[in-house]
Amino acid sequence: MTTLPYQLARSTNPKRLLVAVLACIGAFALLGFAQAHVAHYNLQAFDLKDSDLDARLSMPATFTSILLACAALLSLSLSAVDKHSRSARWRRAGIVLVVLAVEELLGIHSWLQDRGVPWSVCYLPLLAIAVVLLFDALRILTNQPRTQALFGAGIVVWVFAGALDGSTIHRIHTFGGIEIFEMCAGAFFTIALLARCGYLARAFHPLDEVETRPRLEDVVGVVIDRIDFRKVAIWIAVVTGVFAVQYVLLHTGNYHNAEKLAVLDMNNEQTLWATFQGSLIWIAAGLSLLIGLLHTGGAEKRRWWLVLGGVLFVLGSDEVIAIHDRFQDATGYPGQIILAPVAVVGIVAWWKVLDELSANRLARTLFITGAAIWAYSQASDILLNPSFRWTITPEEVGETAGSACWVFALLVWLRMRLERPPEQELEALEALEDELVPANGTLLPAAQGARERTPTG
């Protein structure tokens, strides 16, 4: 698995990716400006403020957290494949990026500041530790001046944003620029570390031979083969159970910002639960799009997989942003009305791909079960929840169960679709684990018993 960043780097243009991410940041900036000056209520999900544990998660802060999490994964991957003497520094950088990502997602220091804890106590120590560890990793990039400059810019911008965050000038906090700076820093970290992976990949493959690159289906097949479906299902069940129990025990009607720790609310948008639910739907959307890209059965079948992925992406985004809730609050009609056109297209696409999934009995069963549970949850939301508040918890749990069934249905079908004979599987694993053969370097024993070289740069 540690070689996958190399394969990603060899097929990704960091400059284009940086432009795309900066475009997303620009979109957040425009939406944040519109939220502040035009449509405060309807666009409140894009408010350029930190998350608040007593209110809601911030969409911009969540995006920053995702960028930091990607940088952390790349850093931890580099700790396993870069020179042995550098592994500890990459590992420490990865850990501190994980901590920053979690803190950014939840807005812990802002929550503590609202309770009288000084910024110098609740955030400055973390910022100082992060700067030291990230600067230590920065020194590794000496032979990559542009990459080093980009990573260093990420450190400088993050420190600058932290200094603004610690400022007592009220206008600085209401401006919203702090979140934009933090998003830019997260983008710089991620792109720089991806460029590092690309640098090492070129060191191992100086000619950048196309034939040494595994196909997309080879990479996907190896990844899916290494997923323990049972453990993932258990984790989803545990997280769902914990949320359900706390919601029943702690809330009084609804949080709706009237109680502490409102991010734990199961019946509101921009919460941990809504993000968890939306992530499951996004995963199902990604798997559908992936099946469409890998499909070899004709344009029509491929098209329906792509349509299903697009519909699921819209539904996952709505789960997080809650467009249907805005419609319901504004009109008094069920929020499902505004999603009806998308749902109709999704039902047609679901029916079209069901025939293919029937090749695997378990995948078909999970796919149908997920649809049935989702139908129940929507019926409960419209017919039962307004009159019987106790039905909210089973309805929300049902949505998660339905999404999880779809995810596992697509994973099971993909595993069957990409299944290879044992000798081909062994070759694919070896290609991903040991494809790194540097032009210059010191030979070290590889994790799988093969011989692996380590780059000198």
C-alpha cells in the first residue's frame, strides 16, 4: 500500500492539481463573501469561520481538514518508502498534520477560547510544535528547491493565519480571510508532498517508462483485496451505535444550537453525523464512478454507472450542506420535493445497473437491501418524524445502514470483477510493492522479502 502514492504521483500533474485546488478555494471565498453580504441564511454552510462544537461544523474548515489529512497520509507514506534515516521525520510530520486536521475540523481552540482559555494556551503550543516538526521535514527537500519553497510557503502561511487567529482585532476575525489562508496552506502541504512522491518515483524510474505503470484496475484490485470488509462493517456499526446512544441520552428534542456540543446532533446539518453520512454516500458515488471508468461492457452500461455516481455525489453533498432543509424551512413543504428530480434519475440508474450486480448474489442482496432501507428512512422522515420524535433516531440510523449496504455491494462486486488467478495476483502485488528500482541508492531489505533500493536525493 505504501507504493500507491508513487503510482499516484506518476500519473498526476502537481501544477494542474494545485490550480484545481486553488480554484476550489476561490469558490469558497466567493461563496463566503456571498454568505456574508447577500444570502446569510441560505449559504450559511459556507460561512468563513472556524467550526464550533456548540454550533456546527464549518464547511471551509472541513475542506481545510481534508487537505491536511491528505498531506498527513502522504507524509506517513513517505516515512515508509523514503530513506530510512528520514522516516522518523516524515512520521512526526504526518502525526502533527493529523492533529492539525482534527483540530481544524472540530475548531477545538476556538471552542476553548469562547470559554475563557487564552489563545496562547489553547493553540500557540500546538502551532509551535507543528512549525518545529514541519520545518524539520522541510530540510529533507533540499534537492527540490521548488517543492521546498512550496512546503515552506505552507508553513509560513499557516503561521500567518495562526497569528491572525490569535489577534484581538475583531475585524480580522469577521473578514474570513483566516480560513482562506489556512486552506491555501493545506493545499501547499499536499501538493508539495505529492511532488516529493513524484521526485522519488522519477529517481526509481528515470525514464518514466509507461510500461512499468500498473493499470488502474490493478491498483484498485490490490487496494480492495486488502480491505477487511468485516472490520469496516464493525467500525461503521460502532460509530453509528455511539451516535445513536448519545443522541437518545443527551439531547432534549433537538440540539439546534440550544444545547452544548450541538455538532453531535443527528437531526441537523453541518454536524459530525451529517458529515459521516455524507462521506458514506460519497464513497458509494466514488465506487460507482470508478466502475464506470473501468467498465468494458459498452457505452450504455458505462453511462448508467456514471449517472448513478453523479446522483449519489449530489445526495451526499446535500446530506452535508442540507439544501433540502433550507427549502423545507423556507416553504414548509417536505425537503424531499426539491430532490425529487435527482431521485428519479437515481432510481432509473439504480435499476439499470442492478442487472449487472445480479452476477454476484451477495452484491445484489446488499444493493436491494440498501435501497429498501433508504426508502423506509425517507418515508419515516415525511410521515412519522413530524409527529413521533422518537422515530428520528431509527430513521437516521436507517439512512446510514442503507448507504453502508450500497458501499459494500459495490465493493463486493468490484472485488469479483477484478479477481485474478493466484499467479496474476502475486505479480500485481509484486509490481506495486517492489516496482521502485532507483538509478542510484543503497540496497535495503524490503518489507516483503524482496530487495528494494532507497533514493539518495
